[in-house]
Amino acid sequence: MAEPLRFRDDAVPDEPAVSLDAFLDQSNAASVRLEAGDDVRRLGPVLDRIRLIEVDFPKFRDGRGFSSARILREMGYTGEIKATGDVLVDLVFFMRRCGFDSFAPNVPFNDDDVQAALTRYPYVYQDAADPAVPIWRLRHPEFQNG
Amino acid sequence: MYKYDQYDHAMVRARVEEFRDQTRRRIEGKLNDDQFKPLRLKNGLYLQLHAYMLRVAIPYGTLNSSQMRTLAHIARKYDRGYGHFTTRQNIQYNWIKLEEAPDILAELAEVEMHAIQTSGESIRNISADQYAGAAADEIVDPRPWAEMIRQMTTFMPEFSYLPRKFKIAVIATAADRAALRWHDFAVRIVKSPNENGAGEIGFEVYAGGGMGRTPFIAYKIRDFLPTSQILSYLQAVLRVWNRNARRDNIHKQRMKILVHELGEEEFRRQVEEEFQHFLTLGDDFPQAEYDRIAAYFAPPPFETGLNEDIDRSDPDFALWLDRQVAAHKAPGYAIVNISLKPTGQIPGDISADQMDLVADLAERYSFDELRATHAQNLVLPHVKKQDLCQVWTALNEAGLGEANLDLVTDIIACPGLDYCSLANARSIPLAQKLSERFADPARQEDVGELKIKISGCINACGHHHAGNIGILGVDRKGSESYQLLLGGSGDEDTTQAKIAGPGFDESGIVDAVERAVDRYVQIREPGERFIDTYRRVGMDGFKEAIYG
């Protein structure tokens, strides 16, 4: 298996991820694996002990994981969020915006395709879980710092 | 109308280049059609029965003359000299070559147009009242909010793969010309119910409507939403749906199904909870951005002191005036409806030459503005009453002078089996036959308002559920068959049409429609429209006449 694509500098968590139910039952795990239908908000009270959250995409058309990642960032989680499963390279830019910072797709990405996808759009129209400054703020300098 | 700035231009051009790259990978065989499909469907490109079809967005149905001329140019250069206006106020081209699609998008981008999110599981082009900014009965022009929603929902990361398509409508009148409650999410601008909030406006919010195989009329989920919070509220609705919708059956993934399964109360509760959360994130565009957008929708410089009198001595002109012209908010002005339903023609189709003519008229007589309607017609929104006769004469010469707005020949029809790979039956020839059957102008005027809507399959692109008379094409043991429905409405008195009984073949359905119309004429009470009579007597009042 190819190395996952990773946008973090910290050490790669090496313990296996456990299911959401298993994670909530055992206090010593630090990696959890979310299925598409899992309610990510159940992790709210225990986020400070998690280093890695894998969010699975059973098929690319199933977009629930986009909400899961953004909600995790909204809850203040700063650890790794990894997209696994049927992940399309053309959507990597949008996944980054939702807070994903590593990718282990079923079919490994081509590096050039990743670069193209990440640099395709010069601006964004709306806030998300990333620091990108939306167009409306660029239009109104008085809003650029908050 | 709205003008792109450097940012809007950059985004649309980036999308053109992305699509050019995706198309190249497809043509070179690096992507197969299964892989290419989700990419092209994010950009309005369908593979139909005979060719690719490209659907171009006309945001909230508003366009100017240079955009219309570009649409004409595309029809000539890349298609067969015509285009087709759709029930989402868009235009589509039916004979597109894949390798030319990126060039078309590049030409569109030059006039601030695109095909972004006109198909696929995405937030589609936002529809609006075609009279917005002109209607005499309007509280305020709703298009600045429609444009704000357009920007917010363009390439929205969290909703990159929604369960299904998502359709939004925005109006600001009590009269509903946009089929509001047939949308997934719709807002109507209203005045504050609170007497202390003098003059304050907000949104009445509807959610969970939709046609397709399981039709639902949207519920009102909020009486009054401050306009400044619309983007938070919309995100809340989208998130509740995105997280909770089924993903195992494509026919049960529209938001209407979730609203129905959760129940109105529980859906509302979840949305309100998520909404309170979104308000803390500060995603709503600020007043300054609303003001910037709204400035583009400032009323055009209407002249004052204009003559209100119109010479009605030509009976054909008088007929057209009464039928095609609506009241304008500015004295001395009128709204002109241009029929794309001449007798025997294809509903919504327009030739490149006609597009150019309409563009000329918009430029000369309507402050350069045009509108597309969900009923597949066009509108010149701001015409001086004293110019109406010249406009009518020019339209007549171009074959666009039909006076049949909302009459029995003003038929909505989907492309059907002549083009569409999903269709079970043809819609266009049926619309043409009905149009010919009822061609007599005196008969049409006598019958009065009667909205016929034809879909070639249960996906209901022809809005048959909302037809006073709806027709649904089905495949019955390998041959085309048509079901007859009565009693639907897409207006402010929204209702869902009901199936009358057994289906018909193509000539049989035309006769059956005529029997229903004749029955109405026979039993109507003074002042009753077809829909009123139907509501009074019910299906039983028509059934025997239809089935004998």
C-alpha cells in the first residue's frame, strides 16, 4: 500500500484505529475510525485524547464524511483527520477545506493530479474549516481580520 | 443586474480550465465514462440519447442582451441553430460535441455565464420570480439574496456530495410565479409580523418540496427569518439533510423524503438546533456585502411623466396586450411576456435568430434586461407602455407574437424520449398535437387559464404533478403510454395533481384532454378557472366525461 498523502508535520500515529463504539468504551485508544453514518458529535467530550480520526467514504457519492470533518474542526479538534475509501482526487481541495489533512484512498492518487486539484481555484466563496479567506472578506478589507 | 468582479471572473475561468483538463483526460482515455460522469455532471454536461447535452445556468432567470447574443452564437456555432429554455429558467443545448464543451464554457465565461452545478447531486441554479424588480405586487427585489445564495453555494466544500440535487427558489410576492413549494428549499420575502418591527422584512421559509416519483409540497418551517441569517439557516438545512438522508437508494435521498420520514416537527427541531450552532460560526455575509450586491439590482432609471394610454384599436394587438402584458411597479411601464409556445412548436425552443431579435428588443426597450421563466417563456421586464406596439410588431415578425400566456397551449414539456435517456415516452410531439388541437385563439380565450404540464417519465421535469392537467409518459409493456392527471398547481394555491384513471396511447391522451376541457366548459360557473371547477366538483365531476 502506498504512503498516505499527509499535510501534517507531526509524527504519524501508529496504533490501529478502532470503531466509534469501541473507542467510546475504552479509555486508552487514541485513534478512531468513523463509518459514514456515525454521529461524529458523540466524540465531542473526548476529543482531547484523540490523535487520529479516520473518516471512511464507502463510495464517492456518499458525502456525509464532509460534514463529519467540518464538525470535528468546529468542535475544536486539532488532531489528524484522514479520508479513507473511495475518495476522488478531484475533491481533495474541498476535503482539505472541510478539515481533512491526510488521505489514504483505495486507489492511490497521482501526485500531479493532487497538485492540480489543490491549486485549481484561486479563491473561495465561503468560510469552511480552513483558514482560506472568502471572497466577500477580500471585497471588504474591514472584515479581513475577523 | 449583477456584474462579475475580478473574483467572480477568476472562479468561473478556473472552472473552465478544470473542465478542459477533465475533458482532455476523458478524450485521451485516462478516464472512462464512469469516472468522467461525476465530473461532467458537476458541470451541466449530460450524455443523452444522441449526443451530449449542455445545460447553462441563468441565475434567477435574469440575463442581458450580450448574454442572449452569446447564447445565440453558441446555438449557431456548436449546436443546430437553436436552444431550449427549461423549467429551471436555464437553457440547454441538445447536440453538443464533448471536445467542444470546454470552448463553449470559455465563451460563456466571457459574458459572465457558466454551467456550474446545473446537474448532478449539487445545489442547482436558484430560481426566482421572473418579474423580480418589476412586479407591481413585490415587497422588494429578491434577487440580491438569490445572488448571495448563488455565491455561498458555489463550490461549497461541505456539500460536495449531497444525497441528491437541491433546488432553491426565492420570491417576494404573495402571488407565486416560481412554483415555490415544489422546491427543496424556498423563501418568500415578507414583512415582519411583529408590529414593532415596522418595515422590517424577513423570509418565510419552506422546505421539503419536490416532484419526481414521490412528490411532496414543501412545508413552511419558519414564519420569519431575519434576512441577515439566511446563509446560516440554509447551511443548517443542508447539514441536517446531508448527515441524515438515506444513501442506499437514490430514489429516497431527496430532502423531501427525509422531511417526510422525520416529520415536519422533528425536521424543524433539528434544523433550528443546527441553525443556532451556525450562527456562532459567523458564516453569514455581512450587510456590506449585501449592500454591494444589492447596488447592482438598483432599479433602472425609469422615466417619469410617461403616457399611460395605449392605442388598442388593433384587435390583435389588444388581445396580445391583455394576454402577455403584466402590471409594472413604475408608472408608464409594463412587463412583456414573450411566448415560446407558437402553435405546433416545441415548448421552450427558440432559434438563434429569435434570440438575437429578443436581445435587440431588450437592449432597445427594456434597459438591457431579459428574464427566462420556469414555464419556458421569456420576459422583457421594463417596457414603456408607449413602446408596446413596436415590441409586439417586432415579436410578431419573428414568430414570437403568440398571445397564449397561461392558456391551454402554453404547455410545459420536458425534452422526453426525443432526447432524454431517462424518458419512457415522448413529450414534445404530444405538446405539439395538443397545441394544434387547441390552436383556435377564440377557443383558448374562452377556456381561459389552464396549465398543461407534460413529463416523459416519473422524474417529472415537465412538472406534471403541478399541472391543472398533468400528463405523465410511462412505458407500458414496451410501448409509450400516457397517464392523465388533474388538479395540480404550482401557484400560491399549490396542489398536487391526481391520476384520473387508466392511461391512454398518444392519440387517446389528446382526445382525453379535450374531453376534460370540454367538460370544464360545460359545467363551469361564472368566473371559474379550470382549476377552480376541478376543486369544486373533484375528479368525479370529470371522470365520466373522460372515460365515458
